[in-house]
Amino acid sequence: MSVAISFKDIVKKYGDTTVIPELSLDIKKGEFFTLLGPSGCGKTTLLRMVAGFNSIEGGALTFNEKVMNNVPPGKRNIGMVFQNYAIFPHMNVSENVAFGLQNRQVSKAEQQRRVSEMLDTVQISVYKDRMPKNLSGGQQQRVALARAIVINPDVLLMDEPLSNLDAKLRVDMRNAIKSIQREVGITTVYVTHDQEEAMAVSDRIAVMKSGVIQQIGTPRDIYQRPANLFVATFIGRTNVIEAELAAGANGEAEICLTKDYSLPIPKLQPLMGSKQPMKVKLSIRPEEFVLSEDGKGIAGKVMNYVFLGLNTHVIIKLENGEEVEMIQQSASNGVVEIGQNVRLAVVRETINVYDASGERNLNRGSGL
Amino acid sequence: MIGGKRRWDIWSLITFLIFAGYLIFLALPLFMLLIKSFFDGTTGDFSLAYFYKFFSKAYYMNAVWNSIKVTVSVTLLSIVVAGPLAYIMTIAKIKGSATVRILILISSMSAPFIGAYAWILLLGRSGVITKFVSNVFGVQMPDIYGFTGILLVLTLQLSPLIFMYVSGALKNVDNSLMEAAESMNCTGLKKMWKILVPLIMPTILAGGLLVFMRAFADFGTPMLIGEGFRTVPVLIFNEFISEVGGDNGFAAAISVIVVLFATAVFLLQKFVANRKSYSMSALNPIEPKKLKGIANVAAHAYVYLFTILAMMPQVYVAYTSFQKTSGKIFVDGYSLDSYRAAFSKVGDAIFNTFMMAGITIIIITLAAVLIAYVTVKRKGAVANLLDTFTMLPYIVPGSILGIALLVTFNKPPLVMSGTAVILIAAFVIRRLPYTIRSSAAVLHQVNDSIEEAAISLGTSTMRTFFKITVPMMISGVFAGAIISWISIITELSTSIILYTGNTRTMTVAVYTEVVRGNYGVAAALSTLLTVITVISLLLFFKLSGKKEVTM
């Protein structure tokens, strides 16, 4: 059944161009693991290496310690869901789902039993005799999923399976995928560029950029403690603000946002010996800004706001000319007007502090 | 769409006029053919004698049997040869594949009987290869005349159609389907048989039908290389020619049977293909990969061998056109004598061809624009009927349309036989579909709202059509017109029935020169045709930006 997948120093080259340089990664048995990143980051390439459709130019890919590099796709016992489903248009729903079983010496009766069981699981039994062209996108998606799982694969691979669906169906289907995966308990590798989708379905996420993994962690880790500025800006929305890090009066690390607004952040990694102030970048999510009640904070002016019911998005121009976004609970009392002068305070417990290059998170207890 | 009845406008008039044209030049002649076949030529009484004669004599049934044998064999062999060719060119990187595709296309665009006569020069009794083999190896080559020769010529000539159809279909097969099958351990031949073949089956059937109809209707090839192997078009031609001036009833009766048979095959194909058609669009098309080792060598050998065989007739004919001739035979040395002779002896045929094809193509272009618009944008019962009319020439063989036109227009009120008008009418009817289809394809891409926008801005219907719609569809119109043009100048089976001394075309001239054994002049004229075809194709590639042709 389910396997653990491990990449050891995997290299992928197209001709002389290296797309993935020495990547290592371990996916646990039964885990729902997502490869997330912008297009061209190598996530699909990595998935297709697991499937066996892409060659591996260096390193080892193992399923439960068994090296798979040169095993053809058909012998890997994988189930794959393609971006455009790849439902065979000349076969009806049952025939599509049964197709994989027919290549596996399963008796006719057993085939029928497993197909109808699987159609029940994905809730498309009523359509079992329909041809694919008479199915909606969501139904085709369920057929693709059923066809991939019915063969009891060791690994389930999904390549942007929801990108062709409309927004509402996408939410329904990702919940369905998650619950079916949990029910079957199969190791799943999922590729997407949609960070919200990744957070909704995954046990763990690897954020990739240019063939390199930037961070691996649970959705909560990745959102709250992004390893670098790329991850911070890619996952969710955030404001990046330059500031100075210095030692405060009592030796604690202190972030100086403006001349008269500083925040002590005790959890920061100790300054490396030097007492000199150092330039840093802050990632402050819109919900980490609040309207100051005691007059302390960064001065700014409300430029615009968008009322969205549950909350209100406010665009504020700071003194230095930069614009930042703040999200306010609509129910809270500080109602703003366009043109109003405000002071913004920062929720110092949750913000992230990076070195000037944005490569390293200075918050203690974070990092890879 | 606005509900309710569409009011009469300029388009209703245009539709009516096009309809009238089809009724006069297609429906009426076919109807006349039907009448002729059921009424005795001398007494004018209703009679089934012609049909009785046809079905009772072994001589005629033999021709039917021959035709079916040739047609079915050519169709199957073309699929067997060209299907794998298309598959190889899709999955494997072949060196010079762009050139190969163009060469295959060119080979399919020439008149088939030129292939027949070239293969006689190569493999006939005193053919170059035949002599070479018997002199060097002392081996007698198998006989090229009769069934074998027809099969060879027509297969080489028509399999490019299958190649183009299947290549087009394979382009729409998503590679994910192949990978999905592979991931479920369905690989190699099993994958092809269970996934690929069913998916492209409708295309194979459509291409097969086209090959079937062409092989069935072809007249020049069996006439030249058949040597007594009579097929139905040859039979019709002979019966018709020997009866000229008197009774055409028997030729008409055979024509009626042929049209019914062709219609039956057409409908059967439609029925089967419709039940099995899938709409596909490839998000990730199959990419050609570089094969390794023996597979790579075999793939290249297959592709190159086919291309060489397909191009051989035209290349060899072009070569002989520069050979010195003495009387009717080729002698050592090279000269342009054949070309001089061609221009002096049959200069009128060259002029006729350009004049008639030129006028035809102008009419076709105008008619195709209007018909495409009516059938695509003004759907309704009338438009559907018009669509069916435009499809008819696919089923009616050229020689039969020729006979039908001749029996209809050889007496008052409309006497046209012997004039260029009747040839032009035949060309328009037969070659219009290419331009209509190409124009309609472009028009399908044009959103209705674009016209609605123009009309909402106060532009009149006609002005919108000429200022907005026509410019948007013009590339498709021209591309189609070029294909129509090529198929007009290489047309033989209708011209051979309709021509008279004054309206002889180049293909007719080539055919008669070949029959007379005047190979030099025939070669010069054929080469000229090939050159025009190639130039036209290059123009087509430039205009359409594509490297393929839809038939």
C-alpha cells in the first residue's frame, strides 16, 4: 500500500540547462504533500519524475527505500490525476475507471465490485454509463480521481487538478479530494500554484522557486513563519517595510520603524556581537496592523478603503510615501474616512523580521 | 439571438440567387440524368431496359467488380501505409520533417494520371527501371499494367490524404491520455490499439471516405495503366463517347447507379463516424522525440522511402521534359525542345487553362464568401439545404457531372455545350467546396458580437459585412481559393468529357499527348503544371501561415 517517497540530491536537466539542482525531500507515508510555487518553478517537473514521465539526471528517487529512477511509469503502481483530467473520450465512466484494473489481471467480478465501490466513494454512481462529453467539469474530475485510486496505487499524484474548474466548484472539489484522500489513506503528491488551495488540502507544503525548495512546513508554519521574504509574499498578502534593528536600553532586540516608534521583540535571534544598528525588512500582514489608540505608531493617511462585509481593507499612505494595506474587522469601532490621518500600530508578536537581503528569517525558532 | 421570424433583407436575395445557381447547374443536370436513364432514348417511353442491360451482362458487372476491388484495396492500403507514416512523424523527430511534409503535400496535389504515365515510363514494358533490372540482374520485373499498376499509382497518390488527416488528428490527441494509459501499465502496441486508434478512428474513416471517393471516380489512371482492366468511370466514358450524337441513356443509367452507390457509402461513413466522434483539444500535444538506435533508422527509412516513391513520378517527368527527343522517343542529351513544342503545339491549352481557371476562381471566391456567411451566420432550414448542396460534389464523380451538364445544356433553351461556360460551370460546382470550407472555418472563429457591435454603431448590414466581416475572413478565403485553383488546373475527369477543340485544357492536352505517345510534350506540360502547383502552394503557406492543407 502507501509508501514513503524520498528525493536524494535529485537533478533535472534539459540539455545543458539545469532546471532542478540537487534537491532533497522526504514525503511521509500517507501524507498529503503539496508542491507549491509560481509557474516554471519546477513543481510539475518534480511530480512527473515521481510518475516516471520525466527522466532523472542525478540523485535517487526512492519509494520505501527502493530506487525507482529507471522503473517505467506503468510499473510504479501510481495513480495520476492530470490537469485536464485525460479522461478517455471514447469510453464511458465505468470503462474509464475500470481501465487500470484491466491491465492488472483482476477478475471481471472483482473489477466490477471495485469500480462500483469507487464510483460510490466519489459519488458519481448515477453517471456510470455516461460518456465523458456529457459530464460537467466537476464530474469529470471525480472520474479522473476514481480512475487513479481504484487500482490501489502506492502513490496518488495530482497535477493542478482543480485549475480548470470555476471558483465555487474548486472549493467543493478540494474538500472532496481531501476527505477522499483521508478515507483511503494514500500518500499523495499534489501540485498547485494556488496558495489558498495548498493550505486547504495539505498536511505539509513545499514552497518552490526556480527549482529550489524555499521552505517545507505545515500550512500554519508557512503562513505564520515564512522562511524568507519570497515565501512571505507568495503565501497570503503582506506589507514589506524597511526598518532598523538595534539593541534597546535593556539589551533586548528592538525594531525601529520610525524615529519615534520602536518595538522590542524579545524573541529575535541575538544580534551577532555587533552593537551597530542593522538594516532589516519586516513582513507585516494586513491583519497585523491596527489603528493605534494611544497615539503611538507610524503616521499615515487613509487613501481608500474597501468594505467587504466581514472586514474592511484599508489602504494607507505612510509618511515616507509607501502605501500599505490594513485589514480591519468591520465590527471594530475605529471607522475610517478617506483623507483621515491615522497612526498604525504593529502586532509585534506575530510579525516576521528578515535580514536586508530577505533571505533569512531572524525570528527565533523559525527557519528550515 | 433575436427570436421570431427573420425579415427579408439583402441576404435573403443572395441566398435565393445562390440557390438558383445550384438548382440550374447541379440539381437540374442530375435530375436530367435520372430522367434519361429511365426513358428510352429513341421512343421516349418509360423503360428499365438500361438498368436491365447493366445488371444482366457480365461485361458490365465485371467493371463494377473491378472498381470495387481497386477502390477497397487502395483505401485499405493507403490507411495501412499512411497511418503509420503520420504516427512516426508525430512521435519521432525526423530530420528534414518540414520538407518531407511539403513534398508529400505536393505529390498529392498533382493529377493522378501523370503518376500513371510516369510509372509506365519507369516500370512499364520498356521502362527505365524494368530495362535496368533485366539488363543488370537478368530478372523480369512483375507486370505493372492492370490492377497492380492502378493500385500502385492511386495508393501513392491518395495516401498523402490519409497522412494529412491522421497527422491533424494526432495533433489533437492530448499526451496526458497517453501518459494516463502508461501510468496504468498499458503500453506499446496495446496502448496504440486501445487508446490511439479508437480516438483517431473518425478521422481515419473521413480520410478513408475521401480516398475511396477519389479512387472510385478516378478516370485517367485506369485508362492509361489499366490496359483492359476496366473500371466504372472508364466504362461510363467509353459508353458515353461511343454514343455521342445519339442515345446517352445507358451512360446515364450507369451514372445513376454510381451516384446512388457513392451516396450510400457516404451516408454509411457519416453514420459510423458520428457515432464514434469525440471532441478533443490537446492541452499538451504529443511532442516528437528523438528515437534511438534501430528504431530511429527504421523510422527515417520508412519516411524517406515513402517520400521518394511519392515524388518519383513528378521528378522523373520533370527530368524527361529536358531530354532531347527524336520524333516520339527520348534520345541522349538535353534540350528545351519539348517546351518549344509544347508552347507551339498546345499553347492554346495553356491559355485556356489560365483563362478558364482564372474566371472560375473569381466566381468561386465571391460565391464562397457569400455561401460561407449564409451557412455559418444565418442558420436555418434554407442554410442547411444549401450546406447539403455544397457537399454533393464530394459524392458525384467528375465525369458524371460532366455528362449530366452535357445532356442538360446541349439543346435549347440553354445551349452551352462546346463553350467555355459549361467547363467553368463544372469547375465552379466541383471546386467550390474547398473555398467554402476554408472560409467557413475562419468565420466560425468570428464572434457574432463583433458584427452586432458594428450594427449597434449605426452601420448598415451590407457595410458591416464588407467592412468588418470580409476583412476578418479574407485569409481563409484566399487560402481556400488557392487550393481550389490547384485542383482546377489539375482536373481531368470533367474536362475530358466537356472539352472541344477550342476549350482544351492543359491536363486534357497532357492526356492526349500521352495517349499518342508524345511523351516529350506531355512531360513539358506536366512539369509546367507542377511548377504552377508548387508556386501556388508556397503562396498558400505564406497567406495562411500554415504548413498543411485541409481537403
